[in-house]
Amino acid sequence: MQAAPSIQKLLDELERLPGVGPKSAQRMAYWILNTDAAEALRLADAIREVKAGVHFCARCFNYAEGDLCEICASSKRDGAVICVVSEPRDIPPIERTAVFNGVYHVLGGVLAPMEGVGPGDLRIAELMARLGREDVTEVVLAMNPNIEGETTAAYLARLIKPLGVKVTRPASGLPVGGDLEFADEVTLGRALEGRLPL
Amino acid sequence: MQAAPSIQKLLDELERLPGVGPKSAQRMAYWILNTDAAEALRLADAIREVKAGVHFCARCFNYAEGDLCEICASSKRDGAVICVVSEPRDIPPIERTAVFNGVYHVLGGVLAPMEGVGPGDLRIAELMARLGREDVTEVVLAMNPNIEGETTAAYLARLIKPLGVKVTRPASGLPVGGDLEFADEVTLGRALEGRLPL
């Protein structure tokens, strides 16, 4: 059977979403077809609104509706500590911990020489400008703990340390609830190196 | 952190889709934020288009853009065999088999007395009208093989048989690629009852 062209188009567009295969696209399409028009259109409107109204925060390059993102605009955040992340999507998990009360800086990627991503392609100059302009005492380098992330962190540490600003990394170690038995050697090694007094 | 209101709204709407939890909604939202506006808006437009242009086929109650769905409108389909299904979403899997060349009739549910769904809530009168009007030799009852589906099939069979129309059901049995060892007794029992000569 050929699906009606507009249904086929919806299926195609849904399948472009990350993590959505043909079966989930079909399930979603039938939900959209079956549901109240007003309800389904709220999703269409929400997509339109973020594409029309959301841009980058002028200070930290997180997603923002106003000039500044909600975090930079908040008076409750400590501007002296900047957490550097690779992408805006890395901010919500950190916020959920409720442990960090500083502000952010979004690089827009990580150094990846093999894919042609050099320092000039990331918002490193903007970070250095903030360090000159703002009163910053600590920079937390929260890139993913993989090769590109570690390389980027090492590169940034070399740039920032001479300014007399404290540079830190989130600890590597055993995930809470994880099994020592199944930990890889690198993680377990880091956990032992970073052991803490009880 | 509070996400920007329009991003939060998008997350809420994405989470309403079937099979989408908070994490997948976040992944999709960041994809939408990160992607080209034109590309993201194609999804919004596709939703609008189906809600504006898709309604029920006048004959079989499948989803359709014109008066008739693509299957009813096709001259290649055999109108003498009607496959009765519960929902439009049951049609694509049957079509994918390429084994069935008849037409469909969508009931819009199954009999479920406990939930207050009686014969009057399904498109049974419309099915009987088609059997009177169209030249039908066989009705295939392809409801899900569960209690409500079987009850609905039994109810329809009692209505249709007196008209002298052949009534059939897809075979129950072992799924292809399945394990005899793990088959439940009802399925294996049906497979044995329905055994075929080789």
C-alpha cells in the first residue's frame, strides 16, 4: 500500500528525529492522526515557536529566549564559577544534580582534528574574553570523559591556568550503583587514584 | 534550572507522543533546536498538513486524503474480499506482507463491554451495509488475537454468516523464527490444531 502522501511525509519527517525508527515513527504518526486536532497542533506550534524565538545566550551560548539565558539572567547564580560544556544539551543533566550553582559556557563542540574541528571553530575566544571581563575564580571543564573531551579540556587548561584562574574537572570514578566487578580498568584506575578519606 | 518556556513547552509536547519519555523528548528537542530552521519546520508543517487534510475514507474508514483511501481508490484491489481490522494502524502491517489484495473495513475499536464499548460504538452497521451493497464473497476478521479481538470476531461471524458470505480468520500458530520451546500452550495448541499437510 502507498500511505496517503501527507501521512508518508509525516512518517518521513518523524523518522528524521534522533532515536526514531520506522516503527516508532508509525506509532507517533497514528497518535497524531488519531488525536484531537488542537492537541496535535500544539506540537507543531511548539516546534515553530522554538525555531522562531530561541537563539544563543549572548553571554554563555546556551539556548535563550531573551538576550540572556535563564541561568545567566538569574541573580541567584554565582558568576565567579564557569562550567564549560560542549553542547547546550549537557547543561540540563548538570542542573538536575542541584550541586552546581555557577554559570556556564557552551563551546559548541570539542576539538577533533581528524574531523577538521580546531580551536577557531569553538567558542574559545569568547570564553577567554569572559575570563578577562568577568570576575571569575574557577573554571570547571565538564567535557565528556572521552578522547576528544579530554584533549579539549587539556587544551583549555593550558590556556586558562596562566591567568591565575583555578581549573577543575568533574571526578572520574565508579558510577553510583555500578559494579566494581564490571568497571573498566581506566575508570577503576581513576577511582583509585582519586580515592577520598572517609 | 528552568528551561526557557518555549523549550519547556516543546519538551512537554514531545513527551505526549507514544513511547517518548523525558530523555528521548530532550534528545528530540535538542535536535530540533540544533537543526536548520527549514528542516525542523518541515516536521511542524507535516503535522499541520495531516491534521488539515486527512480524514476517514468514506467506504472503509481508513485514513484518506481524498474521498476514498488509496486502497479503496485503487483499481488493482479485489473488492470481493474485505479484511476487517480494529484500527487504521493495523492496515500497514497487513499491506507489508503483500499477501492480501482485497480491501479493508476499519471498525474503530473492538467490543469491550467492561469499558462500555458495545456494537453501536463500532462501525458494524457500516460493514453490514457494505455487505448488502457491494459484491463480497469473503470477510477476513483480522482483529488482534486477544480476548476482546476474539469476542468481536465471534460476534461479527454470527452476524455475517447468515448472509452466505465466507468468514475467515488469520491462522494462529507459531511465529516464524520463534522457538517451540518457549511457545505458550494456547499458541502451540492452536498451531497443532491448525496443522497443515507438507
